[in-house]
Amino acid sequence: MLIKEKSERNTLEMVSLEGLVPQDHLLRKIDCAVDFTHIYDFVVDLYCADNGRPSVDPVVLFKMVLIQHLYGIPSLRRTVEEINMNIAYRWFLGYLLNEPVPHFATISYNFRHRFSEDTIEKVFTWILFEAQKSGYLSPEVVFMDGTHIKANANINKKMKKAIPSAAKAYEEQLMQEINEDRMAHGKKPFDGNSGGGEGGGRETTVSTTDPESGMFRKGDHKHCFAYEAHTVCDRHNFILDTVVTSGNVHDSVAFDALYEKVTARFPEIRIVTMDAGYKTPWICKRIIDDGRIPSLPYKRPMTKKGFHEWYKYVYDEYLDIVICPEYKSLLYSTTNRKGYREYKSLQYQCATCGTRHLCTESRGCQKTVTRHIWEDYIEQAEDIRHSPQGKESYRLRSQTIERVFADAKEKYGMRYTPYRGLKRVSMWVRLKYAAMNLKKLAMWKWKAAYRRFFITISVSVLKRTPAALLHNRGSLTV
């Protein structure tokens, strides 16, 4: 039987938002998980106490931005459109069905001119503290990596620009140890800085649309301007901290700033798990000297194809020489400004060697092997890699930091950024990570309360069941 429904669009109804939002909705779980009135403590100094026009509630502004990040909505304009039509969003903000929501320009203005990076940092830290207070953080083992975010910049609008070479954080310490090593070998110490800061500068491609982004290319992907979010998470995928740089900054260069921030916040960190891009002498040295364990994978040596493998050149620590595959000695020559000791062969020995074509193409018939003055720390990291502890922590990397990046890009819209400038992109990334932490915290708290509820019901039923009935069932005991 054909039934035609009536179209009653102009009918007036008495409804309550509370009854229209499902009890297990995500925003209900988030609203129960944390007390959003804490946001007032972070922004009270940014408003005048007794003068000026009435403001939009700052909690509402932050909730609107959290809705944008939780649901991966690409822009604030689109977010306001969705809030206007979505009953659950209105319930979360505390707005009635006919009540106008703030204009998207109001949100944008406040986050551009009023709320600073420090305010966003306080919100991020507050949510992280709530997770720690609930016992969900496990910062003893952390996972560090970086992911690229495509910048809002046209690849065709670019120019070449000379920029100064950035000084390494460890440059002073490295130069001091280089000079100590040279003097120990009877060499004259260097004057000035190490080789990392020499040369004055380098030429790079800069976007004219967003000069603070950097040119990035990985694998077979085409060139694009991008930012990179260097991130640390724990074994439960809670994001502990992040540092955003331009896309052409290597992971190992951004390591120091991120490592200092996360270890200051969580001094109980014991194991730092990273990929091969972080396997440098300085990073291994810094982590080991701090009493922590670096968990790093095998890094393929950059040797020439068809030549002797790197492991065929053996270092003799007692004699301070390198022994080549033909059992000839390569003697210490010098320690260069980059911190590498150079060991060179005797020319007359190489000239008559039958495997010289597998060793060197030098016209002077001389092979040079280099070894960093901090190479011992790399060898310690290799020993850790083969240990059960190192294998177990690195095995979890694909389930932790890689999963964080996959979720951030596919579910939360972090593949592209609509903002320009390092400051605004950093605030955008930190708010997105705060939303991800908040969602995980709310889901875990909800599940814990759900389990407690059923355990309470089960115990109550067992207490009311006659003991004789439980005895006859056999499978139940009191």
C-alpha cells in the first residue's frame, strides 16, 4: 500500500536539545571528560575587567575550534555553517536552535590577535595534564618522528634566496672535543667554529606566497612547499609535545628543541624510539649521556656500489688504526672540522694492491676512511638495537607515532594547512593535537565508566541471587 508522508515544515514544536542528542555521542563524552571552565583561567588576562564591549564567551570560541579539528572541517567558515545546522554542535556550545552563533570572522580575529601561542600551549598542557591525572599517560617509552604538512603556497611562485647556515646546537661542544682530540694526536687546535657553521650561507628555493614554508620532496612525490610537525607520543598514542618547522628542516636538526621540551615536561622518559633519520653521533651521545636509551633501527651506510662493504674496514682501538680488507694498516692523519678522524693508507701499498679497484679510485692510490669522534655512541646504539628492549620498543613504532600521523591526516584534516606563516601553522597543529588527545581521553573515560557500571550491576545481581541457586549452577561462586 502506497503511503505519502505529509510535508509539515512550518509546524511549531516544543523540543529540548538535551533529548535530541544521543547519550553516547562523542561531544557528550568530551563534555563529561573535562571541565571547560578552566579555559577562563588561561584567558582572563586578555580581556578588560570593567570596560569595552561584551565579548563572545572564550569557552565557546575554543569549543568551536575543537569541533573543527575533531571532525576535520577544513575552514572556520565551513565550521560555523555546520554548527548552524547540527543539533549536537549547538548542544555542545550551549546555543538554542534559534540562537545565532558567533560569526567565523570573530573566531578568526580572536585567534589571530587575542589568543597567543602561550594561550594555545596552556590549553594543550591542560588536556595532557587531565590525561596524566587519569593515569592514561605512559611516558617511560616515547616515540619521535616528523610528518610533512602541505603549505598553502603556490609551487610556481618561488625565488632563489641565499640564507645563512644555521649554527648547530652542539657546535661549541663539538669544537672543544675536536681540539682536544687534535692535541692528543699532536695536532694544532682549530680556531673558530666547526665546519657546520662555515661558508656563510646557502642558496635555497623560497616561496613568495609563504616564505616561512620550505621546499620538500620525498621519494617519487612532486615538489611542494610544506611545513613539518616534529612530534613525540607515548605508547598509548597520546601526543606529548610537538615542534613545527619549515618543510626543508631535517628531523635531526629539529631534534634538540623537541627533546628539550619533552624531557623537561616528562623527566621520567627512559627510552626514546626514533627512525634512521635521527641516527647521528650527536643524538646518540646526548640521549646516552642523559642516562636514557636510544632505540634506533639499522641505517644503511652510504657506500659506493661495487666497492668493499663498510664493515670490512675494522677499527683497532688499541693501536688507533683502521685495518683494510687486505690486512693493511690505515694510519691516523688528522681530525677535520666536522669531527671526523681521517685514516689514510700508504700509497706504495695501495699501488700494488690487487683489489684496489674495489677500494678507491684515487689517482694518488690512497684510501681514506673516516670515523667520528663520537662513533662509540653509535656503536652503543647498535648494541641496543639488537637487545630485546630495543627490538620491542622499535616494534611498537608503527602502532604509535605512525598511527598518530595517519589519523591526523585522514581523520582530522592535517594533510594540508589553510594557514600561512610558521606561528599560525604551529598554533593550528597544537590545537589539532589537543583535540586528538581530548577525544582519546574522553573515549577512555567513557569506557572506564561503562565497565564500572556493568561491574556494579553484576555484583548487585549476584548479591540478590539465592546462594542455593548459585550452588546448583556450579559455574558461579560467591
